[in-house]
Amino acid sequence: MRRFDPATRILDEVSRVLGGVSRPATERFVDRLLAADQIFVAARGRTGLVAGAFAMRLMHLGLRVWIVGEITTPKIGPRDLLIACSGSGAAHTVSQMVSIARRERAAIVFITYNPAPATARPATIFIRIPTTNLRARGTARRTIQPLGSLFEQALFVYLDSVVLRLMERLRISADDMAARHTNLE
């Protein structure tokens, strides 16, 4: 009898999901990150924790990045980029942020598992992480994990792959990034 190995199953699921993410959209995302004056990262819940980790790495790369909702976040403008992450694509707070960014003529990257959320329509770049919403009734179970875990894990790995691409394009090493790491801990 074969033993159930959850960690291996989780890694297999994440790998399968990431194989379905658009490479051309990812390259456009990297281009937008490099062109932006300021980068604003917006998400809530566990997805917000993943997005916050990405914002930290962008700061380590020397980019001007803000986490939306923090008290020191400045105004967004036309030369800026909003990265909106929402598993369902329907989070009300993220939808409001997208509307404001659109009104201010900022570029928008929208990342979700939902193939066509109305909230993402104003997006300059749409990136789908093709997982399943397990909370929706009638949805076929394609993961061993609860709730949005697969999306959040895949999002974390995907965004770290974007960081690696940025490191390559900017010719920045891990040592260069470490020099920007906080010393207030």
C-alpha cells in the first residue's frame, strides 16, 4: 500500500497549475514593473500576505513599492502600476482599488484564478493562475487542499518567479538585494 504524502501532492498541484500560466503575459508584467514610477500592491486575506511578500522582494530589488492600505501609501498616478491580486476576482475592496487606479490612468495588473471576473476588465494585463474555487457549490474538487490554499501557494511561487526574472533583467544579485534588507529586526 502506498503511503499518502501530502507535501508531494501539494508540490505536484502547484507545479501543474503554474504550467498553465501565460508566459507572454508574465513578460508583459515584468516590462510593466520595470517601467513604473511606483508600484502599488493590493490584496486581502491570505492572498494579501503573499502579495506583501512580493512587495518586500520588489523593495529588495530597489523598486518603489507600496502596499495599499498602509498608512504611508501615497497617491497613485498615470506613471504607476497597481498589482491587484484576488483569488475570486470579486473582492469588493480590491475592486474599489482597481476603479481608483483606472480613474487615475495607472496601469493595472490583475491576478486571479477566475477566468473572467468583471473586476478585471480595466486591467492592462490579466494573469490567470488556473486553480479551482473550492468554495463555489458544484465545483469539481481538483485539489486535496482546503479553500484557496492552492491559489495562494501557486501565487507565491509565481510571484517569486517574477522576482527571478526581474533580477535577471536588472542584473541584480541576491547579495545586492540583501544589502536592502531591513536592519530593524
